[in-house]
Amino acid sequence: MNVHARVAVVGVPVDSNSSFLRGPAAAPAMIREALLSPASNLCAEGGLDLGADSRWRLAGDIGTAERQPGFEVVVGGIGGFLKGGECVIALGGDHSISWPLLRAHAAVHPGLSILHLDAHPDLYDELDGSRLSHACPFARVMEEGLAVRMVSVGIRAATTHQREQAARFGVESIPTGTDWRAAVASLHPPLYLSLDLDVLDPAFAPGVSHYEPGGLSTREVLDIIHRLPVPPVGADIVELNPDRDRHGVTAVVAAKLLKEILAKMLA
């Protein structure tokens, strides 16, 4: 891979802000292992052979699971890739990392739109006394004005407080079972994609900390990625918990989604 490429895939091994179970800090290595496994190949569904494409690279991790980076370190590290002319797909880690990721992206790409795929709104003002919880990142993002629009698809576990927060910030919430196509088609650049693996039904992604039955299928999430009207300028894939991922099924799903996001960004 090139030292500098068009897209850098960067691990952000943080799970210190998880509210229920730890474990997602070990996920970046598991996703990379699944991506490079000889059990599959690096071809995206549209025909792009990522194995023969030098426009992307695996760029290691910011910090380690044992010495997890603070948010300012994440902002600075991701900002370095962006200022060097690369787009970033970040591999979490829990969903708290989306706040520093979006801080870094907003500094380079003002006027962001966010497409957020998740079972949960992640709009709590605070949870269990923490404003940094993985249940809170988009409250921080919207408070800071880091995005001009946010569309959340797959929501099926919204509390009254989070519904009030969505109304406060103008977040467009599209529950599971509701047609998302018009909202996705209307997204404008610069676009950031945040993909929490628990947007998927647990039947498709059992390796997550928070099971929410009734979610999307893997094919539905792939359809959303394929229908994005513009290539994302950045993305994250979060909340894989290897401790709950029997036979690495969810890591393989994450790697599949990573390939299709890469192909979309390189289109």
C-alpha cells in the first residue's frame, strides 16, 4: 500500500465510554483480519478489486486497547490524515469516537451532512453521569454545530428524552420498517457516514454489546451504502464487540461493509 493514498483505514480502539460491556476496543484488529482473510477476497460488489487498487491503505491504529487515546489525540490524529489529503474510514471502538472524528472532519469539511445508521439515536445529554458516553456523541456533535443536517436510519430504541433531543436538534429519525430511500437520496455533500453495527438485526450481527431485535438485514445496509448519492468524505464503523462474536461472524459483516464503503469513496 502507498504511504499516502486517497483513503486511509484507521483503527480507533476506544471502549472506555461503553455503558454496558467493554470489548469494542479490540475490534479494529478483528475487522482487518476478516478483511484480509483468505476465506474471501477484496472485490467489492460493483467489481472494484481493492486488492489491486493502490488508492487506499490500512493505516494502523491511533492508540491501543491497553492505552486508549483521549478524544483530543483522536482529533489530532485524524486531522493529520485529512490535512494530508486522505479521507478516513475509522474502525471503532465504541460510538463515542464519532464526536472527535466529526470534530476533525468538520474542521476540513464545513457544512457536513451525517447519515447515521443505528438502532439507537445516541442523543442522550448524559448517561450514567457521563456526557462522553457512547450513548451521547451526536448530542455533542449537534451542540457544537459540526453538521448542518443529520439523518438517522434504523432507529428502534428511542427513549422519550432522545426523541426530545432529536426534535431539539432537528435530527431526522427514520425508524426500522420506514422507507429511507427519499431521505438518503436527498443527502448533500460533504457527507459523513456513521455505521453502528447494531443497526443490523442481531441475527446478522450477533457480535455487539446491545442486542435490539427487529433491525435491518445486511442486504438492506448494503443497499443504503450503494444508494448514497455522493461519496462520503469520511466514515466510521463502530460497536463490534469481539467478546460476543462467535466464529467472527460480525467481524466478517463489518469487513464486507468496509469494502463497500471503500468502493463508494473511491468511485
